[in-house]
Amino acid sequence: MLIKVINPNTTASMTAKIGECARAVAGPGTLVEAVNPTMGPASIESHVDEALSVPGILEQIALGESKGVDGYVIACFGDPGMDAAREAATGPVVGIAEAAMHAASFLGRGFSVVTTLGRTTGRAWDLASHYGMSGRCRGVHACEIPVLELETDPDARTIITEACREAARHDGSDAIVLGCAGMADLCDHISSDIGLPVVDGVAAATLFVQSLVTMGLRTGKSGEFAAPLPKRYSGLLAGFGTPASPPASG
């Protein structure tokens, strides 16, 4: 089984870390390929960043389809481009926010999300509602560390750990969801320190995709998520177009 884990930003060092975390949980016989697009933002911290990351995600989906990839993980907590990716991919596509929230819902009555910047908390609340998790998500908290500084700030682990501890205390939560793929490698440390289950969406999404593929399940293609209609695209997006079929003769 081949699972492609797509980091929607273009920071290769973060992609490498995400790949390590995905491979750590993948089962025997599962190959994990971690990639990032050749175009797009260095980090995703705004609606503009999310929107401009989607062409790069779809580029990686197209490359994966040509290689026979069995399933995909979208490794950004905003779950950018999920609907488009599910249209474009043959196999299942799972986002890390969706996976982490569902996994956390199995661990108690409520969970808290700890993410990067305060400006991204609204997106996390939107996703909780979209995924039917409004009754389980008790709070979304920001540690105010920009995504790229997760790798460079020597105090990042301490700050995030304390944010998780305070979020659990404030919300009365049974579990913590880490709200950024760049936090994936902190999961075990934080869980041990605060004494609560801490869910990393990269690991959760990888295992959900692996399970779906094992069960022979994929996105239904009879309606909304059927392949997009062929049409021409222009300008920078010209490469994403497909020739329309000629009209039938006679």
C-alpha cells in the first residue's frame, strides 16, 4: 500500500518531520511518501495562504494518481482543498483536522484544540462544526507561535505544552488535539507531561487512510465527488485543464 502525505506548504524540513511521524505509525507493508508542492506559501496561516496552497495540493494529487497511490493525507490543520482533492483522487483522502477530531472524540466527552496563531482559531471552530464536532470541541486555543518558528524557537515545546495543560484545565477536556502538522513530533512528550491523551492529526490521518484502503473503501464517485468536468484553464492554471470531449457526430 502506498500512502502519499501532502504537506500543503513548501517548507521541506517540515515535510521531512511530517513524513517521519506518519511512517512511525504505518503498518507493515505500508509505504509512506511525504511531499510538498513546488508552488505555494512557505506556511499556511491565513485564508489567502489556504487558497493559494490548493493548486499545489492538486498538483501532488495528479502526480500521485500517475504513480498508483492508494490514498492521501492532507497534512495541514486547515484541511485545505479537501473537497477538490477528493474529486481528483481515486483513493481516500483524509485531512489531519478531520482525523484528529474524530480520534479525540473516541477518548472522552470533550477535547480542546491547541493551535498556532489566534487568527487561525476561527477556521478550527468552522471545521469542528463542519465535521459534526461542535458538541465535542470544548475550546480552541492559540499558543501564538508562527508555524515556521515551531522549528526554530527553542521555547516552542515548553510553550505548547503549557498551552495544552491550560486548555485542558480551562475547558475540562479529556483530550488535546494538536492544531498544526508542525507539532506532530511533540505528541508523546506533551501527553506524558500533562497526563492526558494528545492526538496528532498526521498519525491519525495516516492510520485512517491505511484502514480505509485495507477495507477497500474510497470516496463515492456517483455524485458531487465525481471527476470534474473536462474544461480549459487559463494563465498560471493552464496545466490543470483537460481538453473537452468533441461533440458527437451525426
